[in-house]
Amino acid sequence: MIKMLLAIAALASLVGCSTTTPHYDARFGDAVRDAKRKMTIHPDAGKNTDQALGLDGRASRETMQRYQDSFKEPPPVVNVINIGGSTGSSR
């Protein structure tokens, strides 16, 4: 009886060591690495010393100022009044 209990206890302890997802763990993180590869357009872009074409300094500064100012006040409230009207269902 004692030998059987010891055998059951040994078996129960070995079950805790087994892995349940061997195939999933082997490919863990592949989706993130694949997404990073797809989002990288030009990995050597930092080595390019040519001047970037686009907005001049004044236009860039004004654009950024308008963008930052847009967060100082909440957007205007739009009042929608629907008194006794239906939403498109017909009788």
C-alpha cells in the first residue's frame, strides 16, 4: 500500500514538470519579429547624410505650434436634439 502511494506521488510530481505547449513555445515572438521586419522600410536610412526635402523652418515651427495649441482647449460640443423622431424604422 505504501509503495503504491509513493508511486502515485512520484507520478503526480512528474506530471507538473511536463510542458503543455511545446509547439507554441518554439515559435513564440515570431509574429512580433515579422511585424517589425514588415514595418522597416529602409534600415540604413540613418546613414544617409543628404538634406531632407520638405517644409522650411518657419513653416515647420508654425505647424508644430498649431498642433500643440490644438490640445489646449477641448473640441466644441455638438448638441444633437432628437425629439420624438425615429431612427429610420418604418411601421
